[in-house]
Amino acid sequence: MKLRRSIPALLIAVPIFLYIVYPLGAMLAESVTQPVLKFRAEQMGWNPAKQPFGAGLRRALFEEKTRDAIWGTVRLSALSALTAGAWGLALALLWTRREFPGRRYFAALGFSPMLLPPLVGTLAFDALLGEAGVLWRVLPFAKIWITPFSRVLLVHTYSFGCFTFAYVAAALEDSDTSREEAAGILGAGTIQTFFAATWPVVRAPLLAAALVTFMASAASFSAPYMLDNSSRYLTVEILNEQRDPGLQRGLSVLLAAISLGILPFFLYYSKRTGATFVAKGDSRRGLPNARPNDSRIRMALSMLAAVPLLLPPVMAIAGIWTRGGSGESTSLLLLLREFGSEDWSALGRSTMYGAAVAVICMSLAAAISLALKKASRLASLPIEAGVMLALALPGSAVAVALLSAFNAPSWGALGMALGGGNAILILAYVVRTLPLTVRPARAAYDVLGDDYFFAAKSLGARESRVFFKITLPLIFPSLLAGGVLCFITAAGEYVSSTLLYSPDTQPASVRIYEVWREDAPKAHALALCLMVVCAVAALASRLVNARRWDADSR
């Protein structure tokens, strides 16, 4: 019986291992076969012509700067998971538990960090928090307290806090508030009510976001590279060792080990604390109205939270108005008139890439979560690790792995060569963003429990009908939240795109960087157009959920 329940998971494992584990495994295998540079081999006492097995990994662990980089990466990832989790959870609780004037507009601001492409977002924070940042002109005394490491941590808190906000908000928006109201009637305090009624709902998505944040922080490159030259990080060291492929791949193995090392702990803790919460009775009929005093407090806190959420986009947009160091003023309309066919084509391709990736990832996440829900732990663990593996590596490593596997005609691509085409870009984006939908979908399944399934089965419903009529509608908000993250991440992906694009497949992120070197305001205008596309996607997802709530309440 256990084997039969694990068959769907085994079928899902085939594409996972073919398009994720196989390319990355081929690259990781090179880390133990590639030799290091001659002078490094001689320092280790090895014969440069006959270096031992795992020379790159052994040499990496031998160097003190590698140990410093490991510590810097672990410290940054752990603190980012804590601060981003706290920030995102606070925003979700503020904007998804009680109705007050302007709540929906403030809630939309929670997604604003996702609207900045990685390259543009880092440059916006550099203009805000860099050595000559605007913030120091307003608060010069704060520069002493905010160290370079703190700047990177602030960037990660801002950028990755949206993961927690999106996952937790999706779970709270589809949950019932009757237990909170009952706890209040029985005299429970705010803290008691939170742990008795709210914590069972937010625990699973909070853990899912923490895992994604930890891995994304470990693989982050732009912020550590540009904002903190006083510390060492593995992603920066990987870039610095481009001339030594053996050492570079050894560093990549260490980075993957750090990120994946937390996965067994996460899965164990999720299973151990995986209590489910199933609402009984009627579907949720909107949020309860906040009391007058509570409403005023929530509005004040919302306005305070809106300031740090809007500052980076404002900094990115502000770069439009001045052209270079000449001080010549310009306008958005003038810059849009200067856009050529290459600019509009790049924006169109990024939109198409994002939409394709979102649909693929949402479909795969639903199938993977359903298969793993029924499978044994022994069958589910390799698939979980395979899905999360790509998130543990920098985008450049994923791109190199895919080029190694599919640049030439390959049996995995049905005899076709994917290099230079749209397919390899979409595949890279799917590999990079799939965890963003799988984790919230899995968390939604855990919260859902088995009561609905067994009730439908007892009434004679087939499994397919149960899935499409009951399970899928209940987990759809979490799937949609992950899909929006996939769309925005894929539309603005830069690192892997630089290695995989061709002139006919150039995405907007690469085009922005090319234009940046010659015309920064035009690059800001391109970035603004990409931000608008991402904002439309986020707004569309909110409208879909709003219509769904209205339909449920009728």
C-alpha cells in the first residue's frame, strides 16, 4: 500500500531529476575532478599534474578566507531568515486580520519589494544606503550605527520579507476568524489568542518562507558584492575565482551544502509540529471590522510601514529625471520616445517568460504537493531536496549547469540543442523559481488536513473530482501567491540570463544593464516599465482573490 501511494511521487521525480538534479549533479561532479591552479597545488604539496580526488574542495577548506566566507554566509542567511520573517509576519498580521480604511491599498504595498528587478533594486539601495547615500544626508548620525553588514541585512529584510508576507497573507486571507473571536469572548489576551488561533494557520507558511529566505540569502550576490566590502561571502568568492574552475566548483559545493543542510531540519520540524487547522461551517465572509481605536492604530502603523516599503522604488524612479553628470533634466515621456524596438522587444520577452514560468511552476507545484502528500517520507525527501537544490546555488551556477547539459543536442531535450533559445531561459527560470511555489503549496496542504478528503471520499467522490472541486480551490491562494513571485522573479532575473541569452532572446534585465552603462536615466525608465509589468501581475492576483472571496460570500 505504501508503495502504491508513492507511485505518483516516483513519477514526479523523473522530470525533477532530469532537469534539475542531473544538470546540477554534472556540474557538482566536476568539483571533485577539476584540478586547482598550479601554484595552489604546490602550496598543498601536490603534484600539479596528478592532483588528488576533490582537490578543489580540499583547497577551498584549507584557505582562511573560505572559512570566513562560510561564516559570513551562514550568519547573513540565518539573520535574514529571522528579520525577514519577523517583518513579513508583522505586515501580514497588520493587513489581513481586521478591516480598516485603506487596508487593501496598504496590503498591496507588501508586494512592492518584488517589483524591483534584482540589479535595479541593489542600485536603488546603493543610492539610499551606499557611501554617498541619500539617507546619510537626512540622518548623518545613523551612518555610524549601520555597518556594511547591516546594509546587506536591511536589503535582505526588505527583499525577502515579501516571501513571508505573501505566504502568510495567503494563508490568513483564506482562514476563518471565528476561533480568534471565540478566544476573545472567552477572555483570552492578545498573545493567548495569537498562539491558540492564529499560530496554527501561519506556522507552516512561516517555516516555508524561512527556508526559502535562508537559501535565497545564501545565494544572494548583488547586495553583498556592492554594499559590503569588509566581509566575505561565498557567492562573491565564487565570482572572484573564475580563473580557477576547480576551486570555484569547490566553493559552489560548500554553498550548496550550507543551504541544503537546513532542509532535513526544516522537514523534521514541519512534520513534528505539523498540526492542522481546518475551519468548520460556512466559508469566510470577509474580515471583521476593527474597533475605532484599533483602526486608528493600524492606520498609523500602516503609514509608518509604507515609508521603508516605498523608498527603494522611489529611488529607482528618481534616477529618471537627471541625465548623467551634466545635470540635464529629462522626463519619462521623452525617454519612452527614445525607446527602440530592442527595448520594447526585451520588455515583451520578459513578460512572456514570466507568464510561462508562473503557469509551469503553479502546475508543477500542485502536482508535486499532491504527490508528496500521499508519499512516504523516504520517497518525498529526495524530491524535496531536488526541488530546493537549485535555490541553494547562484544563478550563474544554474546557468552553467544547464549549458553543460543542454547546450548541445541532448536526449533530455529530445535530441535538440536548447542553447541560445527561449526554452533554455524558461527552463533556467523554472529551476530557479519552482521552490517559490512548491513550498507554499506544500504548506497549504499541511494546513488543510485530511478531513475534507475523507468526507468527499465517503460520499463517493473520485480523487480527481476531490482535487479539482475541493483541494485545488482551497490551496489556490497559496499557489497564486507563489505564481506571482515566480512571474516577478523570472521577469527580472539577471544573473543566469547573462549567460544564457542570445540577441534574439535578450530579456529586459540584461537590456537594462546594457543601457545603464551609456544612459542611466533611460535604464531607469526601462526598469520602471518592468516594475509596472510586475505591478500589474501582482494587482491581477489580488483581483482574482478578491473576486473569489466575493463569490464565496454569496
